Amino acid sequence: MVLIKYLIALTCLVISFSVQAKQVYTLKFASLIPPDTAWMKEIDKWASEVEKESKGRLKFKIYPGGVMGDEPDVLRKIRSNQLQGAFFTGYGIGRIYSQARVLEMPFLYKNTDESDYVRERMMPQIEQGFREKGFELLGWPEVGFIHFFSKHPIHSLDELKTRRLWLWQGDLLGEAFAEAANIAPIPLSIIDVYSQLSAKHGSIDTVYNSPFGAMALQWHSKLKYASKVPMTNAIGSLVVSQRFFKKLPKDIQALLKKTGKITGSTINDIARRDNEKSIKLLEKSGIEFMWDWSDEEFKEMLKLRDMAAKIMASSGYISHDNFEQVRKLLEGYRSRSISKK
């Protein structure tokens, strides 16, 4: 009788181990990135690698091109467990951990070396901030330097104020800058931008995006002009919910973290390459890049940026301390760069 009980217990244990070993997890992952772009192909490659390396225990189901809605829609679906992960731009990041958006405050960086330096030093704090908000940060790909694009020429800030400027609806960073600049933008979901640009009497005639983003979303086909000087280096992220992440076996967690970081870095490199190429392609398509700011205009932009920073600090969206931390990092980097020359 004792032997029979022992055999039954052993059998149950073996079955339990077998079921656990074969358990398959599905990561439903959404993005605004259109399919068949180099960025999306890299995410597809990431999914294939994870499935292979996990021996089929973790599979991706990917929803590209905004089929799951705008980033607030995607975030709601992650929180309700309809989705488990996403590629978010700074707009979506701001709805998870708004302090991270200090990295894309307007008119901070002169080049990507500066943004890389600041990001690397801020990243431990940002990763922890995501974790405390219920998300695991897997990768950090840039969207790229952001320009204004318009149906009409833009020669100055005063002229920009006369345009029907799009604002990504609910973007508190954009709202703060618009308030500081005394601009009255038209808030819309990013999903509605193309249709409004296409309409004969659409509500907007001016937008902002990276050169690659303007092409990938086909906005450029409805526009004629762009600003030469970029506003900011826009951020992006590959994230997964902590609720899903914690259910994964430790080895799959480690695999997802390792491959996510590599994928984010690879997309970052691709984004920089594609944005440079896209400027040339946009010029060939007829887009005229204009508005080289004078020193006085640039000083005015910095004043507006600092006013926007105060607005966001008062609401707690981006703290004064975080903004000052980034400025000091930049000052230190630039002083060392000058001393090396």
C-alpha cells in the first residue's frame, strides 16, 4: 500500500513537471509602427528569436500599424490584460512614467552624442520608475529628431502661431509648450491626422514628426514644407506589463530582457539611419526644409522651453529636480568636450 501511494505521488509529480515545462506564454504586443518597415521587421525578428531561444515557451502575437488604436487605447488594453506589451513613443511613456519625458524636453540636445550621454545616466532611475508603475522596460529605441511639417511656409514662430497646428490629444508636454508659446493647437488622436490632412477642409495644416515618421505614416504626401531645425530627440520604449513579466519563468524573463535591450538598440541605429535618409527622400519628393533660426529666435525658444518646464513642474508631470539634473549632465558633458579640444 505504501509503495502504491509512493508511485501515485511520483506519477503526479512527473506530470506536474511535464505540464510546467510545456507551458506556453503568449505576449500580445501592439505598435503604431506600420508593417513592412525596417523597425517593424526588427520587432518581428525579435519575436522569432525569443520563440526559438525559449523553445516555443514564449510566443509573440504582434499588432502593428495602430490596429489596436492610439497609444492610450493600447495602454488601457495592457492594463486590462487584453495586451501585454507595446512599443510606446514619448506620448505613451508619459502616461506610464511621465518623468522619463525629461529626456525629450525641447531644444536640449545639439546631437545624438549628447542625448546618448544623458540617457545612459538617467536610465537606472527610469527603469525603476517604470517598474514602480507596473511595467518592465525592455528596450529604449529613439523615434528621432522632430520637425514641424506644414502645407504652408513657416519662416518664424509668429508665422507658426497662425497655422492650424496639430497636437497629439492629451500630450501634456505638448500642451505645456503650446501654453508657453501662446499657441492654440488642434488636439487630435494620431490615428486621425492623415484623414484631416487629406480632407479638403481638414482641421489641421501643420504637424510634427520625425522625417521617417512623416514618411511611414504617409503624412508627407499631404505637406509641402518642413522646419530645418529640429525641436527635440523623441524617445521610444519596448515595454511589457509587470503582471505578465512576473508570471514568466526566470530564464524567459532574462531572455526577454536581454533580447529586448538588443532590439531597442538595433531599432535606435536603424532610426538614425532612416531619419537621415528620409530627409533626402522628402526633399526629392518636393518638401522644402526652411526656417533657420537666428540666435535671437533660439534664445526665445529656450525661454519658452523653460516656461513649459515650470508649467510641467507645477503639475508634477516632469519635476524641476529631474529637469535640472538633465541640464547639469549636459553642462558637464559639454565642458568636458570643450576641454578635450
